[in-house]
Amino acid sequence: MYLLSHRHEALDVFRRFVAEVETKLERRVKTLRTDHGREYLSDMFKGYCEEKGITRHLTIPHTPQQNGVAERRNHTLLDMVRSMIAQANLPISFWGDALLTATYILNRVSKSVSTPYELWNGQKPRLDHLRPWGSAGYVHNPTYKHGKLGPRAIKMVFIRYSEHSKGYVIYREHPNGGMKEVDSRNVDFLEDEFPSLDEVKKDSQLYELQQDLTLGEGEDLYTNRVTESDCLFPSDRNSGSVPTVPIGGDLFAQDTQPESEEIHQSPVDGHEDRPHSHEAMAQGVCGSDPSSQGSVP
């Protein structure tokens, strides 16, 4: 299977095919059957076939049945490619890799006695290395930027089998940005996982844990104090300014009178006349609801 970027590449690809047949099989191409495509009717293509002694057979327009073997194989390959793309999470631009993978599989399986791979190479193929197209795989990473703490494997996507080596072609993110293809045989596949390219781009990043400096309403990071907005009841928030109190403190426990203050005897009822301190004014601070408790004298 050869992928062409443009029609004019057909002659160069056909020359490569003829040279490979003559070198590997020690045989000659005798007949070429094609349709009336412009790439096959050029003067250069005709001249090359005459030079090699290759007979040309052209099918009648709109009669693909005259070249039934090739046409049926094309339909089979396209059906496989559509199924593979539907299962994987790769964009349709990877249709060429899916087509090469489908051809790779069809050459190794056949309903006849001998497979195409066996007729071409003279030996039976192995099938234990076949993997689902587009599946995820973790590839061994010998170089990692975090040293001994760095990840030993990188998540990639399997796109095709290597043509010139015994390995897999894996698609991954390039360290400098973008994506690149990597040939590797040290791959641990996750055959039930079909990631997208965005998931593959998420590389493992090591970072230092940052202290959580998020404070609640009224908390002070340096003095560890709670302000009046957290202690006052909703009805008392707008009553005025109330000093802050250390966490765990209790205003009602501060009932002891300072030594510097004088105690006066009331001439009316004989009760002690205490100065109005801030503690007595903040009777609703950090305590229970004044509406449900008794008033402070």
C-alpha cells in the first residue's frame, strides 16, 4: 500500500514497486490493469511501461467489475478504516495511518491456504503483536527532566505499525511543543482505552505543594484572631464598633474589676455603682442570643 499526496506521484511509486518485485522475488511485472485515470495515461507512464515490456489493460469507464479483485479489496479496506476511525478518538486526518494499519492486518489474515504475507516473504506471519488501532500505550521514557523522580513512561497513542522495524509507531507530544511520531517496541498497551490527542498532551508535571492561604471571613493570618463580624449576631453587626477577642476567649468570664477602677456606693439602693466597661456593653458578643438569655445587669 502506497499513499500519494498527488496524482503525479503515481509513476514514481510504480517504479519503486517494480524494482522491489524484481529484487525480492526475482520476477518481472508483465501486465498492469488500471482505469482511465489521468495519472495512468501520461506519456511518461506509457513510456516506462513500454521500456519494461509491461502490457497495459484499461477498463471501460464506469465498469469497475472488470477489475473486480482490486475493487473488492478497496471496499474491504474502506470498511475497515471507517470502523477503526469510529472506535478511536482520533481526528479524520489520521485516515492514512488507519488505511496502512488495515492493509497490514489484511496481508496477514486470509481465508485461503496462504496469506499474502506468506506468498511475499516465504514465511508465516505472527499475530501476537497486533493491537487495536488508536489505543493508548505507555512507552518507556529513558530521559526525563525530573531525574529519579520523573515518570518512567509517557502516555501515547498507537497509530500504525512500523514499516522498516519491528515496532510500533506511537504519537506523542514533543517536548518543544507540537506532536511527533516515535518508533518503539517497549509499549504497555491499554487495549480498552482510546484517548484523544488532548488527553495525550497532558504530561505528568511535578510541582511543589503551596500553602493554602485562603482565610475565612474575619480570620487574621498573623494574630490568629477573630474579628467582630464573626462573633456578632446579625442583629448586632450594625450596632457599633466592638474590639476583637482572642480565639477561645469569653467576654462573660472577664467579670473581674480592674484594680485601678474605684467602686462607688450608690446612695439610693446601696448597690455598687460599677463603671460601664466595654465588656458589659458587648453582652451579645461570642455568646448566646440576647433574645433567648437573661439580660446582663
